[in-house]
Amino acid sequence: MTVETVLSPILDKHMNSNLNSSLVWKSAFKPEEVTEDIRRKHNSWYEYTIKFDGLKPIQCTKYREV
């Protein structure tokens, strides 16, 4: 199991109840993938800490606005 940080402009406070089908995944980025051009396209960004089993997300342990 690995723990990864995911950035998204979409806020999903109830991500754990619909983890695999959350709208966050439509605009999800690893921190190193977010360039200044991508960052400027959205006013708000959220950082999610996700536990993965391989490629499958298991749990969102926390989130915060960045």
C-alpha cells in the first residue's frame, strides 16, 4: 500500500463515500505535474492524501485547500 498526494481544482468533501467515481479524478494531478499555466486555470486547488493498493484508491485520509 502506498500513500500519494493528489492535487485537484475540485473539492469533494465526501470523497470516501464515492472514492472510485469521485469527480476529483477528472482533474487530478501529481504535485510535480502542476505547472504555473495549469495552476492559473483554476482559482482554488485542493490537496488530497490518498492510500492506494496498486492503482486502486483505498482511502482519502485528509484533504486541504492549497
